[in-house]
Amino acid sequence: MKPNNIYRITIDGDNPRQYHLHSRWLAEVYLQTYRQMGKQVSIEQLVDGFWQPLQVYYTGA
């Protein structure tokens, strides 16, 4: 069985971007960085061939 370690981050705004990452740690770094910049960010994880929303709690500290 393959590990579910593929993440998709979508950054909304005037110039929307999408990143596909193979590390949860790196995905969380991207998420925190863009949120600190005031961007709307969503993160999803690839599970059994489908993108599922992933809850990551960030306090902004």
C-alpha cells in the first residue's frame, strides 16, 4: 500500500498558484508562510486517487 504523502496547496488571490508537495513538513511551511502574508490558502492530501481536504491548525505564532 502506498503512503499518502502527496499534498496540494492552493493559494487564492490575483495570481492563484498551486503546489504539489511530497512532504507534510514542507506543505505546512508553505501554508504558514502564505497565511502570514495574508493569503487565503487551502491544503489537500491525495488519498486513494482523490484529493481530500486536510485540516492543519496554525495559531500564527
